[in-house]
Amino acid sequence: DAGITQSPRHKVTETGTPVTLRCHQTENHRYMYWYRQDPGHGLRLIHYSYGVKDTDKGEVSDGYSVSRSKTEDFLLTLESATSSQTSVYFCAISPRGQPTSGNTIYFGEGSWLTVV
Amino acid sequence: AQKVTQAQTEISVVEKEDVTLDCVYETRDTTYYLFWYKQPPSGELVFLIRRNSFDEQNEISGRYSWNFQKSTSSFNFTITASQVVDSAVYFCALSEGSSGNTGKLIFGQGTTLQVKP
């Protein structure tokens, strides 16, 4: 158990509405990530954070913003949801520091988002 | 450019058969890390193994074994005597060790393994 809680776990929303997904961790890990999973693409990085108020973009960041005002919470916001953002969203943490040192990334249980 | 290819989209075997999942990677870094994750039907991602680029020793854990070959840029995963509970999607992933890297994992497309009783 990596101590990661994602909410909501399932959500259906309408095109054009804002949506916020929350990732909560209990272990004060510095590095947190948001990935999306789509058929044929595996998982792709949206945004990541390396500390409170320190965030950066991943490879598929368009249409998404993030915030991290507390160590334990990493929020992913879709400002105006589109059907192409229908996906499964995974939060992840790297408990031993920077993953470029080969530290393992552990994933939350996922949030299923459908944009209709 | 970095890339991970899992050419097998779906594999179906009968219980107790051995099965090998292929993973081929591309990277220009000399230091990198390879991972396998399992995603059972319930949807969570379960970490299985991490391998460093400078350690080519094969690894065995129970019925699972991993064959890392830098010469062919492959990191294959074998399940011996497969069981129904092994049915899942398996992902191979790469993390590069170069400075300035985001630390992101680059995932393959995944291989769906179905083990029939």
C-alpha cells in the first residue's frame, strides 16, 4: 500500500465543465505525478510536482493544470473538460526521492473520468 | 528518443503453461532503469520489478523471472506455470537517468495476458 488516495474514483461530467481530481498521500513524499491511461498508449505523464508549489509539465499537459499547496495533496484540474479527456487518471508518488535515480514510482488506484 | 515497445498486444495461454512477455526499449542514456507493472482487472497498477542499466543479472521471484539483455535492448518477463490469477495487463516502463529529466516513466502499450483454466 503506497498510501495514496484518489478522489473521486469515478465521475461523469459534461463537456465544457471544470473538473478537479484530488490525490492525497499520507507519507510526506516530495515527488507526486499525474498520469493518464488510454488504450494503445500505456500511461503518459500529465504533470508532476517536486515540492509544495513546485510543479512542471509532462508530455500531455495541454488542457490540464495542477496545484500543490500542501505536501499531501496534488490536484489535477481540467478547466473545461473535453471528450478527449475521457480517460483513467492515476496519481503516483516516488517515495525515495527523484525517480531519475531509479527510485520506484507507486500508483494510486485510479480515477475513471468520462466526459459526455 | 526514448521509447518502449511491447509488440504483443494480447496473449492467451492455458493454465500451467509458461509465457514470456516481450519488452524492447530505446534510449540514448547510459544510465536508465526498467520496470514492470501489473494491472489486474480491478484496475490498480502493481509494481513488480526495477532493474538498473548497469546490472544485467537476471532475476527470479517465485514463478516470475526477468531477462535483461542490453545487447538487444530487451527486458523480457517470463511467468512459469501460469495461473488464472496472472491474468492482467502487464506494462514495461523506462526511466532515464540523465540530468534535467523529469523523472517520468515511459510506458509501453501494455500486453494483455489471459490465462484460461
